[in-house]
Amino acid sequence: MTLPNPSNRLYTLDVLRGLAALCVVFWHWQHFFYVGSAAHDFDPAQQPFFSTFELLYRHGNLAVQLFFTLSGFVFYWLFANGISCRSLTVSRFAQDRFSRLYPLHIVTFMAVVALQWAYLSSHGTYFVYPFNDVYHAVLNILMVPAWGLEKGWSFNAPVWSVSVEVLLYAIFFIICLTERWKWPLTLAAIAIGSFLYPDIYKLGSGLVCFFVGGMTYGVLTWVRRYLGDGGALLITGPLCLVAWIWLLKTPAGLNNPLVLYVCYPLLIAALAAAGSRWPGLARRWAWLGDISYSSYLTHFPLQIIFAMAFDALALSRALFYQGWVMVLFFAVLIPLSLATHRYLERPAQAWLRQRERQVSALTPN
């Protein structure tokens, strides 16, 4: 028994992905208090609605690792069998990933180039991320700003996780081509990532989480084969709840690496089991998943715009401690993300894929 046909959606995972993208905004709220590349006179506890969202302010960066784990789960679900049986070619896989990721990436990159130039002209420093030179521009254009070639954070820096995912996709494809060695090599990738993490944070966390997500899919599929959707949910649901309660009561809390190896996988497994048991569950909130990529890549350029606007109006950056400013920011970010998804991401993806099919049809076998 496998999860629903890839043509169907697990809305529960869509919603989780969308919420994870918005969690990053809370982590990056501190940007408004930066002078150059360091925070200045910043009191984290004064941030908007801090008592409610303290975990997100302190640990929102871990939402990126949740992205990686979700991606691994979804890719093993949707693509692993097709790659193994050779029905999904490397060119088709690469073209589909390019059309999905690159259009919004290059547009937001160019937007940040222009905005950082304007910010530098008026402030004498860049906004938060300092390595905005030609070398790092090339890395960003090639989508490799987080492969270990960089000297530091640059341009639309949140794209680092997308850069790592591109590398993970290549490793994933190669692993799936080995067919019977797929699961041993998946475990090997987790082991290599564990060795690299946290010293080589970007690649290490990506390897660990993506392939832990893949193993989560494999284990959940095995459980569902014998116990069905209801049985899988009865197992994963309580385990997930117990794991999270235990983790949050440990001294390390969310800094405990078991969040990557145990809690994230169980959360995804429980939500996937619930979504499979009740196919329409969370459908009305699935739009959060639709805009996750857009909200993730547009929130930083929007932060530059807000910072420049407040400074131009001679408003104190201390206003970013006010709740109404955060509400205003999200009131702009969400519609902007919806519009970007509808009028940029989807049309660009459709056009590129149509063109790729046309070129393939004209290419002699």
C-alpha cells in the first residue's frame, strides 16, 4: 500500500510547508534592527507578540530543516519509483525542477540587486547580507550560493536552502537509479550528513533532513501496508505527540538534534497518515502551501522595502517592535505571495514546461 496517487495532494503536508515558510519570517524579523550585517540595540523579547511566538523568534530558522525533511518525503513519494524504473528521465526531472524553481529565484534575485544598491546608496551599507559582489552574483545566478563556494551571505540569502536542495535532487536521482541499493544509500547519505552537521551546517543539515524524510516515507509505506491508514495514524499520532512533549521538556529544547531525526519525521508521518486517511483534510488551507515558495523568497526583498520606507519617512526602527507593523507586513506579504504565485510562478512554469516538451518533440531520437 502506497500513499495516494501522485496526482492527488496531501493537503496536510501542503499546509505544513506553508506554515514553515511563514515561521522563517519571525526568525528574520530581527533584520529590521540591523545596522549593516549586525543587530544594533536589539532586544529580542520586545518583538511583536513575543510571548505568543517566542519559539518562532528563537528557533524559526529550524523551519528550513523542516522544509528539507518535507522535500525528502515528497520526492521519495512522487519520483523515486519513476526514476528507478526509468520512466522519469534525468532531462525531464531536471527540466521540471528548473521550471519550478528558477523563474521566481531569478526575479527575486534581480529585485534584491536593485534594492540593495538603493539601500547602499542611502545608508552606506547593505541591508543585513554583505557579500553582494559580482562573484556572489554569479553563484546566485547559477543557484550554487550555498555549495561551499561562498564567502558569506549574499543577495536574497534565504535562497541558500533552495541551492542546497538542487544538490540534494541530484544525489537523490543518482540514489534512486541504483534500485535495490536505494535504501542502503539513503541511510549512507544520512550518515554522511550527520558527520558534516553542524560544522558544515548548510550541506550537513540538508543531507540529514532530506534523506531522513525519504526514510520516513519508506517506513510509513511499510506500516500502512500492514496496518492501513487508520493503524498508521494510531501509531504515528501518539508517537509524534509524545516525542514533541518530551523534546520541549528537555534542557536543550529545540536545539536538541533529535528534532531532526525524530520529531520532524514523526510530525510529517502523522500528518501524511491523517491526510491519507481523510483525503480532504485541510484542503481549505492548502493555498498556504501554494504560496510557500513565494513567501519564502519574497519576504526578504519586502523587508528591504519596509526598512527603506520607514527610514525615508524618518520613522524609528523601534516601530518594528510594534504589533501593528508586523500585521501590516503580513498584510502585504500574503497578497504579494498569492499574486506572485498566480501571475509569475505558475505561468512561467507552464511556459517553460510547454517549451521543453516542444523542443523534445522536435529532437530526433
